[in-house]
Amino acid sequence: MKITDIRVFVTWGAPRNWVLVKVNTDKGLHGWGEATLEGNEDAVAARVRELGAQLIDEDPLAVEHHWQRLYRHHFWRGGPVSNSALSGLDQALWDLRGKAWGVPVYALLGGPVRTGIRLYTHVGIYDPNQLEADALRDVEDGFTAMKTGAWQSDTQLPEHQLIDTFAERVHRLRRLVGPDIDLMIDNHGRSRTSSAARLMHALAPARLFWFEEPTPPDDLDALARLRIDQPTMDIAAGERLYSKWDFMPLIDRHLVDVIQPDLCHCGGITECKKVAAYAETRYIQVAPHNPQGPVSTAAAAHLGMAIPNFHILEYVRAPHRDRVLREPWPVVKGVLQVPDRPGLGIELDEEALLASPMRVFGKTGGAWAADGSVADV
């Protein structure tokens, strides 16, 4: 079997564009992958085509060999654009591998270690006015975990007001959903060590499942200082790391309780399986970052089915996911049911993809301090 063609679909999936990769072969089999990197769709699509050209006429089953070649045979390697392109191709090759041998991807990764994939949803994330409505909808639909935070407008507040406002929303959410729903908070890496510590102290009574990216992802020393101050609250991070080498210091120094590799950015299934195995040596849980589309969700679910330290999976309730999937996967009481079908177990409706073209937003949105200076998004 040889690879004959690689196609890229950039489609609007709400609330972002999805970059989807299809690898075709001379035997009639094909594989799907996802390389979504919001705000960089054209760059990633171009990089998929550049890397994919090197796979034409190659055996798609040699997944590890292709990963090593596509990553290491480029002097300017790594980073979000190249690794997202590599991730999409890698997922597609795993899908092909499973289809060629007639087994699910999780069977190729060692077989299932659990019966389903627990999910968490987004409630009022970015828009606090939606907090209550989203939470009540998701509890009614059977979800048992949810995440909020990342409110850009709060960057304009003085710190004491920001902490009070942030805490009031979270405690209100806790009262609304009761004690048995797990709550996660995303801080998008916006705080200094001291301000993050004060915010986490204010949130402690809400009994959080984790506090995500409390400090900037490029300042591990800030995270280390925070660990000393907040030993009783779980910390999660890692969505903006792109390889096993990036994760090594985070894991070696025990800076987090939960790592969040993104299978669309961190080298796909091949690399994230290795990151998870390394995290296992430090008893760190894995909760893949997954605000993207249907292939990303499928790839992360197969990884979660096969690794012992899987924790929970992010799940954006995007209606377009079910419209482009020929056979949507069921969610029962907040648990994704992974079908026992070959490969990733999904097929996409190409007409539906083409009917929802990419949306161009022009200037990117931002976050600003009260004096008009740039703040972290």
C-alpha cells in the first residue's frame, strides 16, 4: 500500500475553523487527521501540504519512521505550526493503520484499559453571562464535569476587583451545580506567581478539580514557586507545549498534577503516547487539551482508552461536529462511548465540510489593561 494523495479541508466548525487532513492510498483506504490551530489555518494547511509531499509513494503503515523523518529532517523544526501539521498527518496515518488491520487505534496502542472516556464541557468560558445557562444545560444532559474562566474582559480590572469578581462567579457556579459536579478553572497563564496564589486562595472553598495555567507557560520557575504556596490544589498545564522535550521539565520537577498535551499540536498520537508514558513515571494524570473538531476528539479518545493515567477529556459542544460525522459517537451521562470500529472509527462527510467554508476574521481579538496596554489573552 502506498500513499497517493493528501487533501486539506479548512472548514468552519463553530466556535473556530477546523483544519482536517485526508491521506489517500492506492488500495482505496484513507485516513483522517486534524491539525486545527486557530488563527493560523492558512499557515498550517500550507505546512501540511509541504510535509505531506514527502509521504507520497510511501508506506502509510510505517508511522514511527514517518514521524521521525518529518520532524528530524527539518533544520527549523518544532513549534506550533510545523508540529500541528505533523500532528494531523500522524493521526491520519494511525487511522489508516487501524483500517488496514481491521482494528481500532486503541487496540494498536495496547488495548483498552477502560470502558469509556469521561468528558468535561465549557460553561460561560470567555462569556460569564452564559455561565448559569450553560451549566444547567450540561447538568441536565448528564455531564459531571465542567470548566470556565479565561474571561478576557477581566484584564482591565484592578487586581483586587479581578480576584473578587472571579471568585464570586466560581462560588456562584458551585452553589448552582451542587457539590458533586467537578469544576475546573482556566486562567490562560495570565497571572504572576503572587497574584495567582491570591486568586487560588480565594477559589479554594469551591473545591476545584484543577486550576489551569495559573502562570505563563514559558515561566516554569513561577509555577515552581506557586507549588510551594498551593500544595493542596491540583494544577494543570501543557496545552502550549509541542513535544516530549517541552514536557520533560514540567514532569521532572513535579510542577503539575495534570498535563494537557494537545493531539493537534503535540505531534499527534505518536508523540502524545510517549508524553503520557513519561508522565506515568511521576504519577501525573493526562487530560488532553481538545477544544477542536471531530478528529481531534476521536484521536484523544483512542489515546485515553489505552493509557493508564488518562484523567478526563475536554469536549466542546459544537453542533457542526455531528453534522460532519457520518456516524456521531454517543455520549451517555457525560461519558463518550468509543466504537469498536477500525482506525479512529470516524468518517467525515466531505460535502458537509465544503458546505461550511472557513471564516476569516481579519484582526485577531485581544486583551487589554485599563491603560490600553497589551495584556495576555
